[in-house]
Amino acid sequence: MATPQNIRNTRVGSPRSEAYSTGSLPENNRSKKTYTTVRYGNDHGSISFGHIHKQADVTADVLLQASDGRHSIIMDKDGLRKGGTTMFAPGVFQIQCGDDKSGDENSLVLTSINGDIIIRAEIMRRFEDLCRFEDGTKLSITVVGGGPTGVEMAGAIAELIRGPLKSDQADAASNISITLIEAGSRLLPPFAPSLSAKTKKDLERLGVKVLLNAAVAEVSHRKIKLKDGATLNSEITIWAAGVKGSDAIAQLNLPTAGTRVAVEPTMQVKNYPYIWALGDIAATLDKDGNQLPMVAPVAIQQGKFIAKQIIKLGKNQKLDNFKYLDKGSMATIGRNKAVVQVKGIKLSGAIAWFIWLWLHLFYLLGGRNKIGTMADWTWNYLP
């Protein structure tokens, strides 16, 4: 079995969706889509993209066949019959609300470059309507989900209104309202309660109306119905209330834990020793038995870990159990406003914002991206 000697890590896109959606960063500052090269001693192989073209019943001998035209994988119930080791990381997609999937048609999401651009275009189109008509029409924008994505999006829209839009047309900007809806009792549940309270206060100072304990039952055209029966007007609804595992799990009949793939502590898919799951799709447990969060640091650490595991497997060595090193959590709220939590250390305000800014800048690939992003952020955020 060939063993990888070096894996070059790559990134597709960047995590600053709210910055692209509100225009504070141009989309050409995103990291370019690249392909990972894997070295096998003196040989070279590349990760290829293919499609599942045959999937039998789970009781059949062959579970799936997949091919991209050059390479093929055949997997049966006992593992891989052909194709070597497979890493399964199809990612996730946005959770929508309502049994009738009403949110699919009546809300905007943040899971792609196109989604970010659509959100920005919709906000600017509606703002231009307010400027053109000048009849006191109100524009209500609602962000659903009080996690880091929802908080950062609501804060970015508030900064957009208070800054460029107000400078262009103050009267039109004054007719725009922002509401952030969270089903739980506080914003940013992974953070300490004190930072959650600080975040709520900072958002309210920016003009964002925060609704807690407000679960969404249905998203319809220009309206949101809550489970307590209340109805809110919402011209633009942005859904940031979480993600779930890809439908590929069901297609492949892989073992599941909730909406994610069940894995061993070694990161191997249960009952499939030659298949590894990583990232958002893997139901990896922490020391307390809770599933690890769907965040990039988890996937990055798992990718590096699995590379070492494959080497050990090829040498018939004992495999290790994955242990996630939590380096802390961050969320930005607005200009010079952010929260940072690293183990027992809790920071907020300008210091936290600068930490957030530089760490995100560090993870943008390419020198030109770093320089361009810093120039844009300096122009848009610093006084």
C-alpha cells in the first residue's frame, strides 16, 4: 500500500461571508479554488472529483462504485475492493425551517460565493428603491440564527447602514431596520454567558433588534412566523441557523449518528476500516461524549491526523485516537467590536477585534490576498 509522505493543505474560499455579502470586501479577495497534491514516495497522485454512478442495496455485495473517468473506487461491505484508502468529506448544507421547506424559497443563505453576492445585490437593490421612491417605505432585514455566523452578519449589515448607506442617503438608510432572531436563551451559545451578554448589548447599540427564545416556525414571502404565533415583517430574510450533513450519507448507506457519519475514535467510519470521515460530516466525539462543532479548525486538525493514520495503517502500526485541540473561539460584531474566548481567557472590544482581524488574515492564502484584504479592512473599519 502506498503511503503519503506529504500532503499540501488547501482552502476553498474563505470564512468571511458577511464581509463579502455587505461589500466591505470584494469577492476577488477570496482564496482561489485549488487542488491538493498527495506525494506517494517517488510516485505522485492527485485528488480527483467524480460522481457515484452505481449504488446498490445495502445488502448487496457491492455498496457503491464511483469514477471520475481516470480513477475508480469499488466499495463493498467489508471495505474497499479497489481504490486504496478513501476519505469521505462531502461537507454540509444549510438547514431550512418548516416542514414544508418554506425557508428554501423565501430566505437567502451564506454557504457559497454566489449566495454572498446575491445577499449583497438584494440589499443594494432594495436600498436603491428606497432612495428612488422617497415615500417613507420601510425595509426590514432579518437574520435567523444567533451563532457566530448570524451575529457577524447582523453586525456587518448594521455597519453598512451606519456607514456607506447613511453617507449616500441618510433618509433612506434611516428606514432600514435589522432584527436578529435566536431560538435559544442567549446569543453565541458556545461562548461564556458574559460574552453573550456583551454581544447582545453591542448589537443593540448598532441598531440591531435582538429577539431571544424566538423559534421560527415558517418563512413566507416578506413575513416570518414564530412558533409562539407572533408574525414579523421581513423584506429580506437571511438564514444563518446552522447546517446538517450531506445527503450523500443516505445515498451510500453509511452508518450515522444523527445527521452525521458515525466514526471510530481513530476517524475510521464504523464498520469500514479503509474509509475515513472528516470535517462537518464526521460525528467525532469530545472527551465528554459531545459531538465536535462544525468549524474549520476541527476539519483542519482531522485532515492532518488522518494523513498520519493512513501512513500507520500502511505500515500495520497501531492507530491513534483523535483528540481535538480547541484553540479558542472568536466572533466579530462590528467596527472595533468582537469577542474572543481562549480557554479561561475572555476578551471583548477593540483588543478582541484586532486579534480576530489578524488571525483571519493569517489564514487567507497568498501574499496578494493578505495585502489586499488588509488594505480593504483598513479603509472600511479603522477610523
